[in-house]
Amino acid sequence: MKLFKNRKSKLSRRITWRVLLIMLFFNVFIIGAIIAFVFTISLLNSSVRGRCVIDGVEGKIESMLRAVQIAAANNRAEVERNLGSPKQVFDALEREIRVNNKFIGCFAAFEPDYFKDQGRWFEAYVYYTDSTRLESRQIGSPSHDYFNGVWYEKGLSLNKDDLGYLTSPYFDNSVDSSMYCSYVLPIVDGKGRKVGVYGVDLKYLWIYSVIADIENNVKDEFYIEDDEVKNEDGDILFSVQVVDDKGNRILGSDSIDVSILKAEQDDVIGKLGMKDLKGTPYYATYKKLNYTDWTLVFLQHRDLVFMWGGVLAFFILFFMIVGGIVIFIFMSRSIKHATKPLAFLSQSAQEVAKGNFDTPLPTFRHNDEITQMRDSFDTMQQSLKQYVAELKESTAMKASMESELNVAHSIQMSMLPKMFPPFPQCEEIDLYAMLSPAKAVGGDLYDYFIHNGKLFFCIGDVSGKGVPASLVMAVSRTLFRNIAMHVDKPSHIIETMNANISDGNEECMFVTMFVGVLDLQTGHLSYCNAGHNAPYMIGKEVTMISNHQPNFPVGALPDVTFTEQETTLSPDTTIFMYTDGLTEAENARQEQFGEQRAIDVISTLTDASPQQMIETMTNAVRQFVGNTEQSDDLTMLAIKYVNKLSKSTNHQ
């Protein structure tokens, strides 16, 4: 009883673990899909964040540039109205810078030799030396060859109506070796010719205030303190960068190596969106700034991109694991309780299996599958009792039937001659035969006897198998022997047999037969083939005994006239007769033995005795069939004509 309980507890655990594994299998896919979704949303969110940051920086820079654009356009117009002399240019620059104290300085650089008395270079520059004092200088010179400067070339390339161009920061050692950003416009004279470039110098450090404001907003979004802007590896979590057209950083966090951007400068300037940079797990969002060659880049470390996604994924995994454990505990107890009735049912089933068919079965309150199983066991219990009783009766009947079939087989076999050699004193012939029924009794037959110096023989195959065929076989063999004792013409023998078998043949059974009469002294053979396989005549060559005028099988139709034929056997000629169980024997591939294989075997046995011929053919068929069950009766009869007169000429 204890062992029985242990088995049931194992069953409940097995069901629990199987359900749990199925849940775990699907949860893995669900968790994977959720995590993939969370991290995809994180990427999309970081992309939106990057775009917002870049747009914010761009908006603030462009709002500052608008004031510069308006003031610079007005100043340029003042300079263009005072192109008569260098002094007028300086005066115009001083007047304009006094009303725009946000500029560091302003300048007007002219084409070579524009003012003949000033030489090739003339760049008027007015700037603040401090917050209140202005200084004016002509800074054009061979050492300050502004013609090759990027700001000058870019300014001349603009049209008069263009809004201008903000240069990248550059060092200018002509005044104080400081770093400037210049906003430039072309100077156009009264004839519409571009004669120089007007520009104002700006403190490029004012962009830091814009970047600092944006970075503080990002810190507030992620609740990051100033001392927490780096991860455990010392990498900056985020940074706003400004790079020039060559990918060099103009502004941004000095802690991030410029080589990061240089390594991907083509992508940064061209088509980089949310993408890992080489060597460092940053995602970059970029945007080109109008009126400049600047590119704004917002770098987000991978830890920052997936920060909220990682937190959310952790909580999802945590709650799913805790929930899985709780579900496992409750499910295990529930399954154990639900399978408990199976223990009682199994115990009763074991008693029934031992043969105790009257063992009472337990009853259950719930009308579920277990109750239905109990009812099925009850039905099976009653059926088993009835089946065992019927089985005993049918077993007894089967044993009786098998005994009767064995007796019938013995009787049938006893009707056929089976002593070989059959005529030891008759040297004119050598004869051998065999019959192998497919069932206990069969429908094949053969027979032979000597009467008045002649050998009467036949071979036949009754349609069908089993007991009905065996009865027709017995009748056919008896008719053949009784009729042949009084008639020596094969056609008359067949006709008389046909009349008797056709009379009252309600089952429409028939017999294919070959009947022959051999004169032992002369070798003359007369025969009649009633729908049977044509025998082989084996001498120096193997030929088939022809049937030029085919006959109906015996018993097929009443009042049929049968024709006979004749031939003369040469000495040492063998007649080989068989039923279709030889040629239609099948192997496991459902291939038939066939006439060609039979001919091939016979061709090697021209000098063999009838017994050797039949035994060799039997072995060939068995080897071909293998373990396949025999499907038809197999009968063979071989008669060899030797032509040696016997002392005895009349044997029965």
C-alpha cells in the first residue's frame, strides 16, 4: 500500500513538472518578447530624446544667431554706405559696435588693393579691449593673409541676400591670440560687386551655456547628480557635442575623446542615427546647424539608453519568477489532490487485473473524467466476465475444429499416393510427386496408377481453398480413378468427370486438370488439358506440351465436349507438371516466382531424376519466398519415361 502511494505522488509531481515546463517554455518566449519590446521602446525613446535635445540646442543657438544676423546685416549696410575711404570704414565700424556691445569686435576685410594707398591687404578691425574701451586697427598683412582664411572665402561665396555664415572657432593671433567665432557677410559696392567681407566676432563660449542647460535637463530626467554622470567604467553617460565639417569637436565634454567621433566621422556628418560608435558603446543623434558647417551631436551611453528598460525588465523577471514559484506551490497541491481518486481506482483495477472480476469499484461525488473512467472500468469489468466465458467456449470449439482439420488433413493426404518409387518393378518409368497445402486442407490433387500396360496420371487445382476445395478435390480424385479404370481416353475421362461435378454444382466450383495416358511400351502419350498450366517436356531440350485446342475447366459448364491431343515421348524424357502455386508464389515485395524462373531451374536439371527435379524446384521457391506466408497450394508431379520393358505389365 505504501509503494502504491509513492507511485501516485510521483505521478502528481510528474504532471506538476510537466505543466510547469510547458508554462516555463511559453514564459520564456513571453519574457523574451517583453524584454525585446522594452529595449526596442528604450531605443525609440532614446532616439526621441536625442532628437529633442538636438532640436533644443539648435533652437537656442538659432535664436541667438537671429539677433546677430539682424545686427550684422544693419552694420554691413552702414559699411557699404561708407566705402569712400579707410577712415569712413573705421568710423562706420565704430558707430555700429558701440550700439552692439555683445560683439567682441567687427571687421571689414577687402579684396586685394581695394584701397590703393593701403597696399594689398586692408582689414579694418574695431574691438573692445575691455568692457568700455574700443580700439581700431588695420590688421591685414602678409603674416595675416586673410585671403586664404575659411571665413573670408566663405563670406565671398555668399550672395548679398543670404543670411550669412557662422565660422568654426579659430585662433586669431593678429590681436590677442584668442579663439573666435565669426559671423560673416559679403560687402557689395554700389555697382553690385562683392568687394570684401564684413563680419562680427563672437565669444564661442556662449554656446557652453546652451549645452549646460540641455545637459541639466537630461540629468533631471534620469535623476542624475553631478557626481553620477559616469558609470562604473568611468564612461560619461551623455554629452552634447558640436563638431565641424571634418568631424573635429568644437564644443562638448572634454572627457569624451575626440577620436570617438573621428572614428565614425563619415557617419556622424552623413547618416549616423542611433548607432554604436567604434570602441565605445555610445548612441549618437546628429543634426546639421543652419548657416554654419557645424553638426550638433548628442551622445548617449548604452547604460543610459537602456537604464529604464533594464529596470523594467528586472521587475518583470522578478515578479514572473515569484509568481511562477507561487503558481508551482498551489498547482502542485491542487494536482496532488485531484489525482488522489486515481489511487483508489488503480487499486481496484489491480484486483480486477488479477482476475477478481467481482471486486467493487469506488464511487466519486464529482461527475468528471475520473468518474467516467470509473464507469468505464465497471463496463470493462462486466465485459471481461462475459468475454472470459465466451473465450473458454470459443477456445474449446477452436480446439475441436483444429482436431477435426488435422483429421481431415490426414484423410486427404491418405487419399493421394505418396510411396516413392511407386512402381519398383516397373523400369519403364521413374515418378515423383509432392503436395504442400497453404492451409490445413487444400484443393490441389494428383494421382497415377498403371492399368493394362498404360500409366494413367492427373494433376489438378480446385478453385478456392480450405475445406470446400478439399471436398471437391476428394470427389475429383475418386472420379478420376473410378472412371479411368474403365476408359483409357483422357477426353472421355474429363467429360465424365465434368458431367458428375457440374451436376448440382450450386457453389460454381471448378477444377483445372491435366489428364494423361502413357503407353509404357511405345511411349505414346495421349492427354487432355482442362484449363490447367501446360506441363514441360524435358529431354535434350525443354519444351512446353502445347494445347492447341484449349478446354474449359472441369465443372465450369455442363455438356461440354473436351478434345484430347497426343505425342510420343523419346527415351529419357521427363514430363514436369505443376499447379499455379509454383508460378504465383510471392515474396515480401509481392513479386511472383513466374514461369521464367521455373524454366531457368528446369533447364539445369535435364539429367536429374524426378525426385531431384521436384526437390530442387521446391528449394528454389522457398529461397525466393523467404519468410512470406504461403498463399496457395503447391503441387508438382514429374514422370520420366525410361523405355525399359518390365516383367510386370499390369499394376494397380
